[in-house]
Amino acid sequence: MKYKNEPTENDRGKDYGSTTLMQCGWCEYASGSHRYNYCIDGSCSLQKSYSKYATWDKECVFINASKNDIEACVKNHEYSINSARQSIESHEKYIKKLLDLKLTAKDRPCLPDDRSHDHFNIDDEISLFYEDKWVFGNVRNGYRHHDGCVSYRLHDVGPQDIDKGFWGVGVAVPIIMLKTEYDFFKENQGEYKLWCDVAYNKPFNGRNISPAQLK
């Protein structure tokens, strides 16, 4: 497939970086839509954010840039560095405050929305609220594992046609949890109610669902 305004076949074989600070296409500072070793169109990492559009055949703007033009770009990157440092300082303060709050917080499984991408791992025992009851199974390597979804194989539930893929659900859906979390909530029904009040307080796939009951 050939994109609009791509270089000719003879030009495409140039090495990445071979036109640095001469022409945008194979320049190491060009970023955006790439094909093979060149940037079809995108932006220049050296320029200021609002003036850095680049195409593969564009001559490097720094060939004829003045000292003042280059100084403006330097200041732009210095501003980015200072902003990043301020952001780091702010986040360090937030972390300190959160760790202080953690000292007196209750011990309870995290809310579904707060689960990390690797909350469920291969072979973990899980509990799933399925057809008005809790069933159990194990995590399997299926669709978008560790990328927002969790796949599983349930015990004593069928038929599950694994030739078409494992069953699964979103990581942030409250009807699925680790077996250890299920066991905790079975022993701490009050904590489960507090958890459900927040976990189910939003629609899932456009509809509201009732909290799964623990009996």
C-alpha cells in the first residue's frame, strides 16, 4: 500500500538518521506516521509544540534558523523540563499524603476501577457471579489479558466451547474477583456492602446492574 506523497522507490532505501538536520523524512528527530525508515508526516521533536509539523520531503528548518529561533526552541524545552519537575514534586507530595492516609485505612480489596492491569494472573482462582450464584474457576490466557480484560475457565459450568476462546469480562466489572477477595467478603459482609455501594454505582455496557449477593 502506498500512502499519498510518499518518496519514490529509489529514495525509500535510505537509512534511518541519514537525513538528520537536513530533511525531515529520515531524520532521527522526526516522529509521527512512519513507514520503513522514514517519517511520512508528523512533527519535529526539536521545535516548539505549535510549529513543528513535518513531512518526509520537508527541508530541515534549522538549516536557515537564526540564533533567536533556536533560543526560542531551547526555552520551550527548558519550560517542559521545569513543568515536569514541578509535576514530580506535586506527585511526591500526593504520594506522601496517601501513604499517611493508608496507615489508618481499613483493610479491604480495592475497588474494581482501581484494579491494576495485572490484578488477575494466569491460573489465579477467581469467583464470578453467574446466573444468580457465585461460581469458581481459574484465569486463562485469553483476549486482551493484562490489557483491560480477564478470561477464565469455570468449574462445573458448561458447556464452555474453548475452541472459540475462553469466556471473559472486563477487569473493572465487580461481578468478578479473586477467590481470596471473595473469601474476605464472605467473612466481612459489612465491608462488602461498603465496597458494593461504590463498585456498582455506575452503568456497565450502558445498563445498571444490581450488586451480587453474598450468602
